[in-house]
Amino acid sequence: MDHTNIQNIIDLDECPLGNATFIELCRKKIEENGVLTLPKFLNGQVIKYLVEEGSAAQHKAFYSNSTHNVYLTKNNPDYDDEHIFNRQVVSSKGCITDDQVPESSPLKTLYQSNIFRDFLATVLNEKKLYEYADPMSSINVHYASEGQELGWHFDNSSFAITLLLQAPEAGGSFEYIKDLRDSEAGEMNFEGVESLLDGIKKPEILKVEPGTLVLFRGKNSIHRVTPTIGNKTRMLVVLAYNTKPGVSLSKSAQMTFFGRVA
Ligand SMILES: O=C(O)CCC(=O)C(=O)O
Ligand SMILES: [Fe+2]
């Protein structure tokens, strides 16, 4: 199959990305719900191909076994260690970077495709989207093997774009609470976050199957991925774009996420 042709990668019958009615429907959905899922986005053959490609590269993954607070900041010594601001959660997934994804990969065609990028920009209310200026950050493939997870957090970026390639036998589910804080207003909602982490407040669970495209606004909506259960690795692609050209991920963030600097 020709992987340089976008029509072989996206199922454009299920997801007509150039259709004005479809685009407007998607824009409304993410505006109202903070999340948009497009099941069957990827062509079935391409999912299989990408799982094989991803499995072949898994040995190159960098595993960051780190603890962090939900706000993804350093601890604040004004609060004691038990305070919810300083409470630590675990993130333990592995990741490969854009420069480790083959040039022949359908992921490169998808990432660069104009129809896809224009669709994303319109749906996300952005003028235009740009690739990262550094060679590592644009396309990442994440791996979560048995017991690995992504702890509760609010994203630094205002939107995230993911594609699940392989779901584990159990676990690995994406949980979230919409608008649990208001970062623009400086409202961190310690009570709400504590109630969630203590298991009192219950999150929503996002239903995601392999091949589903997810657009998620995670800056104010706390989310996590529960630990993988069983031998099958959870494999997920993160497509990262900027709203301005020429932006690189900071060296310290490269070190944290990728274990090396470009
Ligand atoms: O793995 C996922 O589904 C979500 C990833 C995520 O939340 C992140 O990378 O910030
Ligand atoms: Fe996130």
C-alpha cells in the first residue's frame, strides 16, 4: 500500500475531513465537551502496519519513571509535603521520538498532510498549526507495558492529539474530569483535586478503541491513564503541533521526556 497517499491512511468515508458540515460538527463537539473522539479514523490495514512498526521500535524507547504533582510543577515549600499541591503521582511510560519514526511511516504522511492539519486548526479554533522546530517533539509513540501508567495531571499545552494503536487486555483507560480547575483565573481547586485523588470524586472514562483519533483540551481538565494490565502493551501516538512557527521544546523538557537533547 502507498503510505505517501493520505487517502490510504485516514478512513475518509468515516471521517470526511474536508466536509464543511462534518468539520463544524467536530468543532462544536470539542467546544462543548472539551474532547472529540473520531472512532475508525485510521484505516484498519494501517493500524496493523503501525502496531508492527511501533513494536519494532519499542526497544529504543526512553522510560521516564518519575513522580510529579498534578500541576506538573516543582514542589512549593510554602505547602507541606502532604498538601495536595505537593502530592506526588507516578508516571512510568516509555516513548520514542519523531527522529526514531521511519521516514516511510504513514505517521509522517498523516502529520504533514494539509487536509489533516487544516481540519485540526479549524476544529481547535486556531489560525494555523506548525510542526516543532526540534527533530524530536512532533510525533511521539508512547508505550505502557504491564503496570505502567500516566498519573493524574493537567497538561501544559491547551490541546493534545492522540491516536491509540493498540489497547491492552485490561487497564490503560483514559479517565478525566472536565474543567476541574481554571488556570487562566489562577484557580487551582485544591479541594476538587484532593477529592479525586482520594477516590471520593469519580472521573469519567473515555471510550477509545485502536484507530480512534482523540482531540483533548487538557489544560483545565485533569486526566490520567490507568496502569496496563496483562502482556499486551498499550501503544499510542501523540501528534504535537504549535500555534506559531519555529518553536522547539525546551532543553529541560526534552531531557525529562526523551532522556536526551536534540
Ligand atoms: O496516553 C494518553 O492517552 C494521554 C497522554 C497524555 O495525557 C499526555 O501525554 O499528556
Ligand atoms: Fe496529558
